[in-house]
Amino acid sequence: MLLTNDTRIVYVNGQYLPAAEAMVSVFDRGFLFADGVYEVSSVLEGRMVENDAHIRRLQRSLEALEMAMPLAVAELVAAQQELLRRNNLKEGALYLQVTRGVADRDFAYPGDTRSTLVMFTQAKKLLENPLAERGMSVISVADIRWKRRDIKTVGLLAPSMAKQAAAKAGADDAWLVEAGFVTEGSSNNAYIVTDDNVIVTRQLSHAILHGITRASVLRLATENDLRVEERPFTLEEACAAREAFITSATTFALPVVRIDGQVIGDGRPGELTRKLRKLYIDMALASVRG
Ligand code: PMP
């Protein structure tokens, strides 16, 4: 859609503006250095899902880069809710980005900038997702990202390249591989289910983003007596797995049924994946209905 036809209201530094008037400076360090961090919260029934956890991760990302929160938490959440209200967003995503702000171009952090805070909504069906029925196909690509993937920065060129390679190959997404082991998906965490029904996903470290959905899905799995192992797994192990799936805020849990053209399990969404998707969605709906 042309930006000028965009009817959304966008938040920029305290103002709620029509999309076409929402601007930041060319000297913004987010633009010049990808010197900024972001969060995406899913929205169901007009309310944000797991937003407290997203705000905590935002604080953690900002601390890692010696940036302050742009607003007090209560003010930030109030602004998020006001933006949802002004856009009448019932289902979709709320994107939030904080950059270090505007300064003349120089690599080291300038001391005295005021951070830039931008937020916008994206309307999207989340509960109804054809990929939940069909399953996703993924390709593997080399993980060429930097070494602090736990900081959720807006430096997203490597995952853009991975998604572009997937699109060119006719696949739905890409899994990133480092030294033979899957780190995560281009914008999601990656899992397999072994022959003896153990859910395996890579352990937390600087090598992956600490997914908010990942934490909840692993908790729900354990609470429902499913076995979980947090360890690295190879691409070969994934291709031979009984099931494979991904998690992220806007996809919840989605089955992966092909990796590099190889069929996973019987080629249909796996039973544990379906169960985890349902458990997560039930939890999310209960939380927004609170
Ligand atoms: N890993 C990466 C690289 C991501 O970009 C994302 C989504 N932002 C995730 C994992 C999933 O994180 P979350 O569940 O918090 O959306």
C-alpha cells in the first residue's frame, strides 16, 4: 500500500500522527547505525498479549546498549493502549522502536541525545493462519548475524536476506545454521520433537533471541507433562525429527513440515505442535479476557 494512502495513526515521540506525517530525522542513529531496539507485541481482542514480558525485554535490550527507557513503564503502556484505541486494532501487532536519537554522525555514543520512540500497529489475522493447517517449509541458510542476538536491535539485514532467500526458493522462512547447529529461525525460535517425544530447542545464550513466546511455550509444555530439553540440535537431526516448529509473538507456534525440501514426519503438522499452539492460544486469550 502507498504510504500516502495509509490511514493508520502512528506514534512519534509523544504525538499521534497520520502515517504520512510520521517522520524521524535523517540524523537519527536508528537510521544511520541501526542504533536502536524494538519489540513486537501481538494483539488479540484489542489487547496486548504478554506485553509485560516484552517491556522487560525492551528494558534489557536498552540496558545492554546503555540507553534509558524513553518513558516510565506505566506511561509507555498507556501510550501503547492509546495507539491501539486510535487505530481500533482488534487483532494484529503493535511495533515499538526506541533509538538513541538524533546526533551528528559519529560512531561512539553521543552523551546528550533524547531517544526516539516510534510505535505503529499492523492489522493481521493471527488466530486463523493457513500455515497452522498446511505447515511451513523452511530452507537453511548460514547464520551470518553478529554475536549479540539476545539484544533485539533493529539491525535486521541478515534476517531480511535470509527471508529473501527463502522467498526466492519458494519457501515460507529460513532456519539459521552455525557450525552445523540450528540457532533459530530468521524471526522466530526453532524447535524439533524427537522420536521419543522430547521437545528440543536451543538453550538461552548470546546466540539467540530470548523469545517471549519461547518462554511461555516451554512453561506450558512442562506444566502439561511434556518433556523439554534445551540444547543445540543439528540440521541433520532436524531433518530426521518427528516434528519441527517455530514460535514467535505473532505466529504463536507454527508447524514446520519441510526443511530444505526434506519432509518432516509424515509431512503434516505434528501432534505436539498442534497441542502447543492450542495451549498457547488458550493462555493468550485467557490473559486478554483477564
Ligand atoms: N528469534 C528472533 C531472531 C526473532 O526476531 C524473534 C521475533 N522477534 C523471535 C526469536 C521470537 O521472539 P518472540 O517470541 O519474543 O516474538
